[in-house]
Amino acid sequence: MIVDAHIHFDALAAYPAQMADLARGGADQFCILVVDRYTAGPDQFKQAHGLWMKTRTPERAFLFGGIDWSGVFDAGKDAPDEPLVEQAARMKAVGFDGLKLLTGKPNVRKAVGLPLDGPEMRPLFTWLEETGFPVLWHVGDPPEFWSEKTVPLWARTKGWWYDNSHPPKSQIDQEIAAVLARHPRLRLILPHFFFLADRLDEADRLLDLHPNIFLDLAPGVEWMHHLSANRAGAREFFSRHADRIIYGTDMGMMENATHPGRGPAIRRFLETDEVFPVPEDIFMWPDERPPLHGLGLDTNLLPPIYAGNFHRCVGAENPVPLRRDALVPYLEKLASQARQRGEATPVAQCLLEDPILQTLTP
């Protein structure tokens, strides 16, 4: 069993290619992550897309919904139009399997403008603790992304790095540390190895201190480069923490984008000791660094990484069924918002008109 626990789905037209990409990586199940609405523009929030994909593959698709920050962008407002707890509780009632947060990513932290440990966020974290609703939370980015001089070549060619208008990494680190201290019972996945692959001692301390935290393996490719340079330490780390690491590819980003090399590359890195180049992926290439060197992990370490740990985190081996009675009014709300924003593809309305809704649990 393999669960790709970190994918996105940004365009209905990409569905066949994305399913083929998942098959290349051997994924039996997958978890769709919806990125928060953190801009006022149309077509940015893909909540209805995630619901559409889950209706097509209900036995395979877990779904972590995104937060709608609408209202925070308005002058003088420091809270979204709909309270965070109400949004999360509706997702749970509809049949989402968890929550996806992007507020810790520097550009989103800047756009939303609220500290991760601020009073506006605390009711949500309290609710997540009380309900056990799992959350995958992108916090930070690789340290090298705060300078044009150190950002990797593939990102530099796209003009992607952070300037002085973004919160510094030290501030984001302090904020997340305060959240974890205040809310120790969060059932939490920190993706992209929490950007600690070059500091395995810190990753050790994090996992020892917080038994409910998992790290996922979704690229940034930097984590594979760092572990390639420290193979002995990496193999020891995976041996100690095989019950805290979750497989994911981060495929499906951007409309119509596919990432066919991601699943095979990550599996090759974990399963073999081969030396091989970085896949020619839009978020990995061009890459001027040395080739990757696989870890060749013991086979007994792989089942929990590939499936068991994610299932344990979400508390189930199968996705939660969507509940039609709660889903329909939610889709009506999403469709109304789409019309108001002039979204080009009102996916929520398409799903409302789809006979597949009648096959769902009331």
C-alpha cells in the first residue's frame, strides 16, 4: 500500500494526466490538499476542485480543505469574513479528512498579516486539539530562499525569493514554536521535512519533544540534496523515526501542470543506493547541484512511511465519505462566491449539477 499524502488538484482538465502521474509513483490512495484563499482574485481557491476529485475516487481520495481568508485583505480588518472554527467545523461535517494550512509560508504569512501564534488563530488550534482533526501546515521555507544569492537556480530563474517585506525565518520559527508549546495535542503534519534536512539534530529534538508531529517528504528537492550529502546520518534518522515520516510528492501544482518524475524519484531515493539526476520538473530544474544519492533504506522501514503513518495520523485506513446533506449547501455557498468573483470555471456549480451527488451518503 502506498499513499501519496501530499498532492494538489488545480484544474479539471489535468485529471487524466494527474492520475497517470499518481500511477507512476504506485499510489493506491492520495490526499488532496487545498491551498488557502489568500488573495482577493478569482480562480485562486480550489476547494470545489478537491471535492470534485474526491467524488470521482471516494475510496482513494482523502481531502484536506483550505481556509478562506477573505476579509483579511480589507483595510482595517484582522479576521476572515467567516470565523476559522466555523470553516473547519463545516469541512468536518461535509466529510473532509483534515485541514491544510499555508499561513506559515512567508508570502502567505505576509498576505494574511496575522502571526501564527496570535489570538486570532488560537480558537482554531484549540478546536483542532479537541476534535483530533488532523492538519497539514506549511511553515517556513528553506533558509536559502531569503536571499537572491543563495536561492537555488531553478527558483532564481523564476524570480522566487523573499525580500525584506516578508517576515524573516527567525520570526516564523519563533511563532510556530509558540504554537506547538501552547497546543501540544495538535495532530500535525509538517511538510517538506519541515526544512530541517540539513539539521537532523534539530529534527530529532522536534520529534522527540512533540509525539504528535509527523514530517512529510514532499519536495522541495533540497531535502534530497541535504540527505544525499549526509547519507549515514540520514539512514540513522530514518531508522529512528520511520514511524514519524510520511510519503508525499506535492504533484498537481498550477493549472494543467503535471509532475511525472516526482513519485518515481522519491521512491528511488528511499529504496535504492543509486546516484541519479534531479528530475526535469518545473520546481526542481534547472539544478546546478550534485546528483542525488539514494539512501537504500531497509525494506521494513518503508511500509509505515508509504502508508501506515498517514493512516495513523488521520485515524483511518480509508477516506471519510462525503455527506450529501452537508455538501450540497456548502457547494451552493462556494458557487455563489464563485459567481460574485467572476471565476472562469465555477466548479462548485458543475458539481451541484452532477448526478454523481446522488450516489453519496445522505
